[in-house]
Amino acid sequence: MRRKVLIGFVIGALSVLPMALQAGSFAGKDTRSLKEAAGGRFLLGVATSPKVLANPVDSALVKRHFQILTPDNCMKPQAVQPSEGAWNFKAADSFADFARKNGLQVTGHCLVWAKDDRTSAWMMEENGAPVSRETMLKRIETHVTKVAKRYADVATMWDVVNEAVADGGGEQILRDSVYSRTTGMDFLVTAFKAARAADPDALLIYNDYGDHNPAKLAKIVTMLKELKRLGAPVDAFGMQGHFQIGEESIKGMRNTIAAMRELGLKVVVSELDIDVIPRNRWWTDGGKHREELAKINPYPDSLPSELQQRLATQYLALFKVFVENSDIIERVSFWNVHDEESWLNNFPWKRVNHPLFFDRQRQPKPAFDAVHKYLSAPENHVRPPSPTP
Ligand code: XIL
């Protein structure tokens, strides 16, 4: 894996200049690079699609700043195996080819998405009846093996299982889904073992959101301990990192990192963004605020400068924690390249969002400036001792 990283870095660095010039004058003038500023403390990554990679301005931005790409949708189970045995690798292959051609790495996402609304009907049934445990485990093994082998040359990390833990308080550790109902925790064990067998060098990740909520973190830790006991080869926890403006997330993040340190696991920040139009209330009070929220679209043209500054301050605080803990943080990946691409323009309601480092003109925002400056400062390359939790 280390060799793949080094070769990727050299090719990536050589390719930055000509592409930046091709991509337009702004890119040619601004020679800053986020991955260079990170300087090997962790990999810088981004989730995106073949469509964005086909746009020369966007692909130049990707190559300049990032070392590792996550397919945002095209490698998901429903995309690559829409019905049993009917594989569709067209988009995922083109995504992987872009990475290969440009000396970039891939985080495969995701081999199992443990939610019923993200699972095709065929996976849930067998001859018109609910799928048996044996068949489900076999199907998972087949899927994981096929996909992980196909991209093993370029994927250095895999989100093996996504979002398996139940939200909120309560006793139930695993989210209720066809996977947990049918197999308990065994679907996770099968998926991780198959991923290890198919791509032995890759970092295998359990990926989830909401870990800055202490109740959910406790469940995640319980599940990870149990997986270890059952012999599932989990290497890292993927902290999705979908934050909101004004949210106090630092304490929770430190708790998560400390917990993973104790379990002997690595951490990846897998899906970083900061929603500037807070969305919490979408899920509270049985969804009764949704009609009102769906009308909220406060920044249709641009983000006011006061908010730009708040976004910068919040991102900077996050990156300080990443640097402090860079001995166990392997990667920090944004979820999408620029504000126009962000999934938060559509989720959970349609609005014009501004959660990332690059705006709709693909220009770096104050958040980029602040974090780039911080990462570049030589004094921040010396990691202070990790804080005691
Ligand atoms: C999202 C994509 O960005 C959207 O385009 C799609 O409609 C739904 O999925 N957590 C994950 C990602 O692990 O797979 C999700 O991606 C965002 C939340």
C-alpha cells in the first residue's frame, strides 16, 4: 500500500501543472495544493462522480488537491448489481480508470449499505419468501468478492459496511434491516472476511455517521468490539463527518478518536462537509417541521461573508484536531468537490448549499484559505502529544 501511495504522489505532483494551465487562468495562477500542504500527515480525498471527472476544470481541481477518490454513487451495491448476477460496472470502471491514469488511489464505497431503503428487492427475497440467512451471506460474499477483486489494484481502502448501527439511544445496537434481521452481526463478519481475501493490502473500514452523539458512539464501539471477537478484520472506523454550521462537534470528535485509539483502530474522516443551512429539525418531532423547512433557501446567490468566516473558523477547528491526531488518521475526504456538486443541495430538501472548500465558480473559499495556511505552516508539521481524553 505504501508503494502505491508514493508512486501516486509522484505522478500526481507531475500532473498538476499542465492540467492547471489547461483548466483556465485562475487555476494557473493559484498554485496552492491541499494535499501538498497536508504533507503526508494524512491523505486528502474527495468523493465524486464520473460526470464531474469528465469536466476538465473540475478534474484539474481534483488532481491538484486530492490523492484519493471515493465514488459517490457509482460503486454502490444497487449501482453495480441492480439484480442478482446482472453486473453493471460501466460507471465504476470509468471512475477507477480515471484514478489509474492519474496515479490516484480509490476508496471503494461501499460494499454493503446496511439499510433497507438502499437495498434492492432481489437481495431481500428468495423464491418469493424472505431471504434465508445462508443465501444472504452467500450473496454478500459473492458481491464483496467480485467488486473488491475488480478494483484491488487501485483501491487502497474500502468502506466495507456502511451505516449498520441504529440511531439514538435504546438497547438495539444494529439498525433494523434485512441484514440484521436475517443474520444478526454475521453479515458484517462475512463482508469483512471476503473483503480481506479479495484485496489483502487494503485498509478495511466500518463507515458511519452520528458518532459525535455519545449514545451512538457507545453502540458503534460495542459493535466494533464484538466484530473483533468474531474475527472480522476491521482496520479503521470511517467517521463520515457531515457537520452543520454552528454545531459543537470538536468534543464528540475527540471522544470518537480516543475510543478508536483504545480499540487499536485507525480513523478516516470519510465524508466531510459543513451544511450551512442546519437540517436537524427535519428529523425531530415526527417530521412535522418538514413542510416549513422545505421552503428554506436563504442563500440562493452566494454565502454572506459573515457566514464564510464562520465556515472557515469551524473547518479550521476540525483540521486542528485532525493534525493533532494524524498518527492514527489515515485520510480526510470531502463529500464532493465544489458547492454546486454537493449532495446537500438536494438532501434532505432542495436548497442552494455552500458546504465545501470551492464555490460554484470553482474558486477557493475563505475556509480553504484558512485550512491551507494552517496546514502549510511549518510549526504545525510537528505534531503535539495527543491530548488525554
Ligand atoms: C449520497 C450521495 O451523495 C447522493 O448523491 C445520493 O443520492 C445518496 O447518497 N452517507 C454515505 C453516502 O455514506 O453514500 C451518501 O451519499 C451520503 C451519506
